[in-house]
Amino acid sequence: MKKEADEIKVNQVKIVDSFWSGLQEKVTDIVIPFQERVLNDEVPGVPKSHAIENFRIAAGLKEGEYYGMVFQDSDLAKWLEGVAYSLSVKPDPDLEERADEIIEIIAKAQQPDGYLDTYFIVKEPGHRWQNLHECHELYCAGHMMEAAVAYAEATGKDRLLQVTERLADHIIGRFGSEEGKEHGFPGHQEVEIGLMKLYHATGKEKYKDMARYFLEERGKNPNYFYEEKIKRGWQHWGQYNTEELDVSYNQAHQTIYEQKEAVGHAVRALYMYTAMADLAGTDGDGRLYQACRTLWDNIVNRKLYITGGIGGNPEGEAFSNNYELPNDMAYAETCASIAMIFFAHRMLESEMDGVYADIMEKELYNSTISRMQLDGKRYFYVNPLECEPGVSGKLFGYRHSLPERPGWYACACCPTNLVRLIASLGKYCFSESDTAVYSHLYIGQKAELKKADIAMETSYPWEGKVLYRVTPKTEESFTLAIHIPYYVDFRKDDTELTVNGKPVDAGELTKKGYVYLDRKWNAGDVVELQFPMEVRRVYANPLVREDAGCVALMRGPVVYCFEGADNEGPLQSLRISRELKAESHMCEEGILKGNVLIDVDGCRICGGEELYSEKPPVREKVRIRAIPYYAWANRGENQMRVWMPEEG
Amino acid sequence: MKKEADEIKVNQVKIVDSFWSGLQEKVTDIVIPFQERVLNDEVPGVPKSHAIENFRIAAGLKEGEYYGMVFQDSDLAKWLEGVAYSLSVKPDPDLEERADEIIEIIAKAQQPDGYLDTYFIVKEPGHRWQNLHECHELYCAGHMMEAAVAYAEATGKDRLLQVTERLADHIIGRFGSEEGKEHGFPGHQEVEIGLMKLYHATGKEKYKDMARYFLEERGKNPNYFYEEKIKRGWQHWGQYNTEELDVSYNQAHQTIYEQKEAVGHAVRALYMYTAMADLAGTDGDGRLYQACRTLWDNIVNRKLYITGGIGGNPEGEAFSNNYELPNDMAYAETCASIAMIFFAHRMLESEMDGVYADIMEKELYNSTISRMQLDGKRYFYVNPLECEPGVSGKLFGYRHSLPERPGWYACACCPTNLVRLIASLGKYCFSESDTAVYSHLYIGQKAELKKADIAMETSYPWEGKVLYRVTPKTEESFTLAIHIPYYVDFRKDDTELTVNGKPVDAGELTKKGYVYLDRKWNAGDVVELQFPMEVRRVYANPLVREDAGCVALMRGPVVYCFEGADNEGPLQSLRISRELKAESHMCEEGILKGNVLIDVDGCRICGGEELYSEKPPVREKVRIRAIPYYAWANRGENQMRVWMPEEG
């Protein structure tokens, strides 16, 4: 197997898009500055972070006690990574200066042997590396590595990169398969991603080797966590004390090659799969790629909500059984959906298969941005597919699933992953190989790639019209490979791909979801894609208990939902007509302004006063309105459903 | 308001019925002896009970430590009550002798001041009555009173009655509205029922007055539990330590007259309503009866599963919101369904309204006997309306809801309430007033009432045919009032009531669900009721989220369910045809022998391999089988559903 293409850098793409630019601005202008104040304990009413203060204490710059979760360091690391992307898309010398100062503190906190984790430096100096299962030292290290690489890329400054290289060297010195080293691996995967990024940034094989070690050691000795527990005399630190060891929760029950089903904590799993996919592509390792694909297929064909939500089991933020996708009880943590994008993006490097780009799109337009209130001020952690006021967020089984996005204060660190994603959105738009440029997403932007500058204009996801302007930087011919979403069919009317106005036989040129345009490009060449943006009915496999006989509406990549605010009567009493007379229109006012809404025919089952009746209920014809799923819960507490039964 | 009729005694009715006699035998011959061995710690593999041993220690007959829950005494009391009913229906001198010996131990354990609770006698002698909220002393007292009255009725022996009278006097001495007494009330209602029964048995007003005190004190000072907590310096005993005080859980948030919605722990609530209804009838207290009716209506019109299951919230075994009746997550504890029968039975004394008898029937034929495996050997605690193997009993949200009845050992005390109910079934068949005999249930039996001996022959619930043979004991005319279930309609063909073969205009003679036959009765008079036993479709109010658009099948009082064992494909993929071609037949072999099964037309939604598809699913015609709900989970783990979507 040979890697098909490499990822590009964040700063190669400038997003200029009616849909995404506003979101990027919310991230750079609102979220990042707010988080900085939280990390500095400057926001009244928000639970104390102490994350920077912990580093100051570890650095000897302040006196004091450690405060926070055992993984508090990662909050700062994730913020720094977000800052790096933010500086790439919107330079800000003041912010950069403040970030530099914080990096100096981090550098000072690092111990002479390279160790860096303020919880153990300040609070438990005698217990380093004794509880990989619960104590997140490797997790925090991984996030710091990601931040360091991003910051170096964005600013050219390698101070944090040096720090994390020394940290990585310290880790390499302690863990490994060699005799005399500890054969440990992390309880929460993440360091594998960090090490792979260190490798890509530095070219040093030892980091890639260490990533492979951590991945391949996993599951070789499923009792490792138990053995370290005995070794430390059942002591524990931090807030965790797992009595029962179910190591499938940490994906350590089998080796990565033996694992055929996505199980356990969803974010742990997807961070692991992401690193596996990166390593598979980087090493051209077909066996490892196949292991990734098996897990990918299991998720996509058995465990993925239609919204891209991942994690049907709220207990442990975990994958549930195959086909067990409860709507009102869904966990579907945004972080897992974002991690699914990381995974998909890495899979593309090994194989340009449109299914990966399709899932990236599904995640981007649904279960990730649903996190954010339309005004950018409040955030969800959990993304259910059904909401019932008075039940959601309140009753047993549903407490995790809030009917409205809570205020900042409730989850100050939660938006971080969304920040990382949206600020770095550019790098998901293209990949590049020696011979081809691959376009994965329809997002208005200007890209500076190796072989060409490409400007894209589009009003996607609302309209099926995309225009590429190509300005080549080479005399040689190369391929522009454009991802065609799975729902676009060139056999249909109004669906057309043209180059400089001339139609091309796109069906013929399409392979696994990409249309390959191989030619000598000239400045000013225009590729134009056009397809009808229809309302589509989607059905779940009847093995999904809750969705059998139901339909969900999609338009382009956007999944729709129904809210009480738009529809009369309880949502469960509504039925969508099998003869779907759907009309779409752009909403021109109110909080939903700028979103395309859908109206369809249906009926309402009318009930009387009785709880049970032997009279067949009467059905009334109604028009039912759907709004984009990501825009739910912006009009106060009200019912919401994605799936609705269909009737003849 | 005047009481309409009195309850009869258990030993006035001998059940001779093809449906119920076998169940009664299981109770007298299997369950009661087994429980005796459990209480004596003689069953290997079953968690230690120690209940009798605790009394021996309290009585000074043995040395040792207290063992068990803070309400362990009630296990013995409930068993003794069951023994009393069992002796009424099937005399057993050996069993009676052993029960007498146990009663002697109980008497010896009673303290000189009348106090009786082995937990506090043996383990916490300094802390009596300091934690009414959590410590169940009044609850245990109430159960002992019920046992005492039942035992006296069955055997004529008043030893235990004397003990509980002294206990009641002790309680009266301590609690009450008078100055100098403590204004407390129980955290778990039950003593109110016990005191009312003591009153009925002895005629002593003080017991009724005390029951009224406990009922009316409730909610007057909703902070009582909090105040006693402060008073005892936040100490607690037993296994409970409720940090947060939500006194609506104990129905203490308002006075009984202010409470309009059934909330909190379902069994606590229904024990309270039962005592309220008893007191209302006994005192002819219209205001109190109205308070009961309001709560009754709330349950029956908003919070009752079609199976009679009660408790939509597994957390705290509690009532949920109005119309919130999750099927797979249902709690629907058998004890609550049994308590609903107690409540209904007491309501009948104030008002002969068929709705009470209808609900008694619903509970008897569905959510109570569903507890017991058909072979009598295993028991459910929880009675869901949907079961999914791999999810039920396993995953978050569903752990309480097992896919098969667990062994005895898992809930040695659970069958007790079912034992009480089934052994005493006779007393629910009739009530009697000065002028009338009321027949509530169609159960084959011979009854010795004041005004007449009445023999009933029936093959109910499988056939709509009931025959009464009346042998009057009086020359005067009296009324035989027969409950006509709500689904019987005299305007229909094949529906007829005859007296000595002559049709009577039953519609004309019917008032609130009872047909009143007022005449001078002669020995050998025969009343015969005949009605067609059709398969009926029942619809839930569309306000019930999970059942909107679904149908459930009933035949007579029996609710049906669908099991995977009988139907191909996952149950959620099945749809019942709106043109219901139903056929019933008596099952002649296998574990379901003797049960009427139903086959109906429907279709199956066929799925492919994909998780989501834009191809409308194909529907295949199928025949769908339903079995009585109470008989589910007798053929290994498999899917089960009561509600099924209906399609045109």
C-alpha cells in the first residue's frame, strides 16, 4: 500500500464562505478570548480553571496547591492548539505574545528529565507513571505535542516543540517493548496522535516508532492496568478509582488487529483509530489500514447516528451495541463527532474513497456544529436526536441530554475541540499528492497549494453549485480530483460538471466518489459543478429499534429535524406522508435567518382526553416544518425529533 | 356520603377456577413453604434473611447481632399475613403450629412499653423514632398489624393481635396532634393501612383516629423530615442516608387534600391512597373520597400502563410525568400494581363504580401475575412493556428491566405481595351491604355471603360466559349487582344477561358499570351472562410519546404482547394491519398450553445491509402472533413488545 496524498496546512486555505466564515469568526473573536480568561480564572461565576496557575506553581513562579482534574493541563494545551490555528487564519500579535509567555511558563515547568505534568509535579511527585490507566499523563502529553506542532506551523516558533520533544524523549526512555522498559500504554489514547504529529513536524522516526509501540502494545497484555494497580498497592490519585476493570472501555481488550467492533469510550476509540490511520498511511501499512477500515465499517454501518452522532450509550460516553441508537437517550458527544472527522481525514491519506469525505461532511454540517447556539454563546456537550422538555435533562436516563444549551459556565472546556476543528477547517478541504490535488469539501475559500492556487465559490450547503478557479503553478499536467457527495448522481437532469463551460462525462471520470480531471491547467480555468438540491428521505435499517418505519429528511449534507416551535401538537403525533410534497425556502427573519427550512405534507393523529381508547384515532392533514438539525434548541425549550414515522 | 358496601373475608370465598386455582396452589404449596425456609436461613445459595433470628435475638432467646435491612421485620410480617390467607384457603395444622411459635417469639421480642422493631431493639436502642423519614419503624409496625388481623381472622387466635394493639397504643402515645406529642408521620406509608385494619378488627376508634392523624398530618409541615434530621444531629442509621430531601417522593410535599397528582415512590403513594380510601368509606367522608378520586383519576388517565403497570420512572420506583410511560424503561413494579388493587378495592366501598373493578381486573390479569414464571419458580420485580435482549438488564437505563425472571435467590422477599394477593383473592370477588351483594370479578368460586351462597362457574378470561347460582339465606328481596366490564356492550349481538333463562334488559339496569338485579331470590336461581370475547384494538393517547400511532391488542381483560419467539424478524419491523383479521385459538401444547393466542394480519418492513438508505423499504405481508402479556419471557431471552405500530 502506498499513501495516496498528504494533508495540507491550515494556513494554506483561507475560508471565505457564507456558511463557515461566520463560524470561524465566532471561534476566533469570541471563543478563544473567552477561554483565555477562563484559563486565567478571570471570569466570575465560572468554576475555577487554575490550569495556567498549575503551570506557574510547577514552574516555581508561584506558591500554591494544585487544583483541578488530573487532566487539567490538557485544557491549556487544547487552547494553545486552537490559538495556533486562530493565528493562522487571523493573525493577532497581542494574542501571540500572550501565548508565547504561557509557553515560557510551560517550558519552566518541565522537569530536568523532560517530565511534564503539573498534577504529578506539584501534587504527587512520587507517583509519576504509576497509573497509566486513570491518570491521563500520556493524554496530556499528546495534547501538548499537538499544540506544539500547530504553534510551530502557525508562528514558526519552536519553543514548545522543543519542550514536547524532550517530553516525548522522556516517554520513549521509560516505555517500550525493549527489555528494561515498562510495557505500558495509555488509559486514554491521544499521545499516539501527538507523537505522529511530532514525527510529521520533525521527521524523526523515533516518534513514529513510539506511536506504533503504543498502538501495538495495546491489548497484548489486557491485564496491564490490573497489574499496575497491584504494583502500586491499589493506591490511586486524582478523581478516578475504577474498581472494576473493563478494559474494552479503553480498547485494550484485544490488539488493534483483533478488534473488529468499535467499543468503549467513543473519544478514546476514535483518537486511537485516527493515530492508526495516520500510521497506516505514513508507513503504507496495508494490514493496519485494513484494521482501521474494519472498525470504520463497523461504525458507519452499525453505530453511527444519521446526524453523525457517535456514542449510543450515555454511560461512559461510549459506543453501544450494534444498531442500538436511542434517540432521546443518545450521548453523541460532539468531541466524538469531531474525532470521527480526524479519523476520516487520516483514512483519506491511505485511500481516496468518497465515503470518508461523505462522513466528514456529515459530521461538519450536523453533529459537530449542533454544539453551538446560533449566537455562539452557549454549547451542548451531548447531541440527542429527540428532546422532550420535562424529561430531557431532568429524569433518570435523560439527565445528560439537555433541552437547551447550557451557559458557558457549565462546561468551560467543552468548546475547545470545536474551536480546534473550526479554526483549522482549511486543512480538511484538500489533500495533495505528487500528481493530484484532491478537493474534499465544498467550502468557499482561496487555497494556496503546491501545484495550484484554487479559489472556490459556492453557496453550499443550500445550493448545489460549486465553482473552482484554478491558477496552476506548474507547467505539467496534474489531476484535480473532486469529491462528489454520495447523493449526487450525474445520470440525473440538472446535474453537470463543466470545465471552462464544456460538459465533461463526469460519471465516466468518477472513481470511489471522486471525479478525476486530469489535464494541463491554465490560469483562469474554471470547473463548475451543478446538481439539484432536493429534499431526500432517508430510512434507517429496521434493526434500529427506534427508527424502524421512520423517515428522516436531508437536503444536501444537512440532516433536518422537527421542533415543537414550528409544529402544532406533540411531535410524536405527526406522520410524514409517503407522497412527499416538499418545499424548501430560505428563512429570511428571526434566529433561523439564513437557514433553508423544509415544509412537507403529513398528518396528525388526534387524541381525546382518555389515556387509552378503543376508537381508532382520527388523522388530520397538516403541513409539517423541518429545520436543520444543527439549529435546534435556539427558540427555548421545546420538543425536537429527527426521525418521524412515515404513512401512506 | 355513606359507605356503599363492606369488604368480605377471605374465608368466605373458595376459589374453584380453571385460571386462578392453579395459581393459588402454587402460592400455598410452593411459595409459602419456600419463603419459610428462606426466613429461617435454610436455603443454600440464597442471601441470608435472618428475619426470624433477629426476633429471637430481640426476644433474648439467642445471642447475636442484628442482620439485614432496616425493614427486615416486614419480611416476616408479610409472610405471616400470607400464611393467614393460605390457612383460610387451605388449612394446614403443621404450618399453623409453626406460625404460632413464631408469633410467640415476636411477642417475647416486644418491649415492656409496647415497642417492637428488632433493628432498634437489637442494634440502635438509643435511636428509636428519631428517623421516621428513612427507618421504616412505622412501616414494619403496619405490616405486623395487617398480619395480626389476617391471622386472627383465619385462625381465631388473637395473640399477635394483642401484640400489635400494644404496639399501636405505644405509637398513639408518642405521636399525634396533641401538645406534648411528636407531630411525626412515616417516611414509608403502611401503618395507616395497618391501623385501619386494627380498627375494623377491634372496633376501637383510637386506631382509626390515629390512621387519620398520620394521613392528615402529612404535608402539614413538609419540613418535618428535615427538622428531625437536624434534631438528631444529621446522624442516620440503616442503609439510608438521603442527602437531598425531596419530600414529594414520600408524598409529604402537600396535605393529602392538596395533592392532585400521583407523584413519588409508587408503592408509598398507593399504600397511602388505600388507607385514605378506607378511611373515606368508613367515615363516609366525602371530601376525603374526592381527594382519593382526584388521585385515582390522575393515575388512570395519565400514569397507568395499559398492562396496569404503575411507575414510569425507574429511579426511585416512582411515578413519572403525566403521559411519560416508557415501555422498555418501565419500572411498573408488581407491588405497585398490587397496591392499585388495594386502592381500587377500598374505593368500591365508597362508590360502586365499575372503573374500580375494571382496574382490579386489569391488574389481576396483567401486571401482577406477569411477575410469576408459568411454572411458579421465578419472579420478576419489574414489568416492562418492551424487552430487548442485550439491552434490557444490561445497558444503562435498562439494568432494572430483566429479559428473564431471575431465580428466587435474587429477590427472596419479592413474591410476598403476590402471595398476599393471590391467597386472599376471594375477598376481592364480592362486597356486601345491607341491601345488596356486589360481584366484582368473574372467577369460578363458591361464596358464603350473609344474604346468600353464590356459586360462580366461568371459563373467563378465555370465554365470555359467567353463571351465578344463587342460594339465598333470607326471605327478603335483595340486589345482586354484577360488575359488567367496560368492554361489554349489551347493545351488541350475542351479549345477553338472563335470569333463570329469561333475558333481562341489562342496559336499562346498568348503573356505573354494575347491572342491578333486585328481586326475591329463590334457591337454584341462575343468572347467566354471555358476551362475545373479541380481539380488541386499543390506542394510547398520542400524548404518550412512545405509543402514538401504535395499537395494543386485548381480549377480555387480558393485554397481549408480541414475542420474538413467535415472530420472524425484529419486532420493531412489524406493523399490524388496520384491517385486523384476528383469529384466537387455545394453545394446546408447550409452556403456553391453556392460554389463548391471537394471530393477526400485518407486514414486515424489510431492511438491507446498510444502516441508512434512501430506498423506501419494502413491506412483506406476514401473520403476527400475540400471546398474553403475563406469559412473556417463558421461552428464553427474546424480544417482547406490547405496542405495535398500525398501518393501513
